[in-house]
Amino acid sequence: MTTRVAANGIEIAYESFGSPTGRPLLLIMGLGAQLVHWDEEFCELLVEQGHHVVRFDNRDAGLSTHLHDHGAPMMGAPAPYLLDDLADDAAGLMDALGWPAAHMVGASMGGMIAQTLAIRHPSRVLSLTSIMSTPGAAVAAPTEAAMAVLMAEPAADRAGVLAQALRTWAVIGSPGYELDRERITMMAGLAYDRCFDPAGTARQLAAIMASGDRTEPLAGVTVPALVLHGEADQLVPVAAGHATAAAIPGARLVTYPGMGHDLPRPLWPDIVAEITKLTGP
């Protein structure tokens, strides 16, 4: 069941899995993505390993607050907010949950938010898992094909959104694994039905571009850290994963051949096992 709570001056929508007595683990999704993009089966695998899992919608995504008054940012205009604000949103959600601290798992932009949380709110972070992410937008450039699908004009209706999702994941998904067309279509439809706000995604992208490089402050992160990255990622190339791991003292890097900018279902057990090694029993 989705719940909305006040956090950092906005409302955040979230869902929880597992017993409140489990190890608290916050899942943070990426650009334009919603909490549903953390698959329920993936969440349950984490629960089986003793975690109390919460997935949530970032601001400007899903059922959380959308800053419609800001419109879609114009090129060169100030960003309506930064990754700092998205990290403070997550900390505010933890306040509402009664979590003094939690394990952080972030994917793509969610990894950037998790990194920022560890920098801004070190006492709130028990461990940091950064998946297919980067310490800065300029660390490793997307391929031309990946940039083309990222910057493509948003579809105008539900059918168009589903078709666009298939085109996008055919480019930035995992070439070492079969393209799961049925799941991609299902998830795209589910997300569209919850909320469709391309301008919100543009505001999130503006936040990424305006937030600067985290390499230097990440040197001060002292919690256990794990970096997971696909070796075939066209959107955030694996060099960014290496840079993330190099920036965080003691971070462990695990890369996956054939994995692109998604989480292939066959890798879920291994990814969950790696996270569980970090969070401990």
C-alpha cells in the first residue's frame, strides 16, 4: 500500500516490505523513475535476507509532490533544486519513518542521491550501495545512442510511452540478457498510469547537471560502501563505476559483463547477495 508523508516541505509517497524489526534499507530510484521500478520481487528478495525495505518516489516522480509551477527548465536557466534537496527529501522520509539511520541503495540518479546523503547526513547512513551511478555528471559521457534516447522528445500518449520505453531499453538495457519486452511494457504502463510528467523528469535532470562533482567530498565517507556497475552500460559507462569506487575509501567494486543501465532479473540474486554482505546479519 502506498503511503504519503510530509518530508522536507513536500509530500513523499512510499511503500514498505518486511518486518519493522528488519535492517532498515532505503531504495532510491533514478531519473524519471518511480518506486514501482524497484520490482516487488526484488524487494522481497531483500526482505528474505532480513531487511525492512522502503521504496519511494522522488520529488517530481510518481505520487510524490511535483513542482509544476517551475515548468520544464530552459537550457542555461537555474535548476529549481539540486541533488542536495533530493537527499534532504530522503532524510525527511527517514524522519517520518522513525529511522535514525538506514542502509542506502541507489540506482543511477538514485546512486547520486545516496552518495549525497552520505556526504550531507553521514550519521543517517549505515552503508552505501551505489548502482550504475557516478560521482559527477562529467566523469564518463554516454554514448551517442544513449544520449539520443535520453534526450528524445517525450511521447504524447500511453501507447507512445510504451513504444518509447521499448526503444529506450533496447539501447541502454543489458545486451548480455534477453530484452524482456513484456516486463518493460508492463512497467511503462504502470508508471504512466500512476503519473506522467515529462517536465518533472526535466527538472530532475537539471538538478543532476547543476549539482557538481562529488569526488572530493566522497573521500570523507567512512561507512561500508559497495559499487555495482554493468560493463555494457551505455548511459553511465563503467568508467563512472570505477571512479565512484575510487572516490570512496574502502569501497568494493563489482562489475557485471553484459549488464547495461538496468537490473536484469537473472542478476537479482547476486545483487541482493552483494548488498546483504554489506549490510550484515
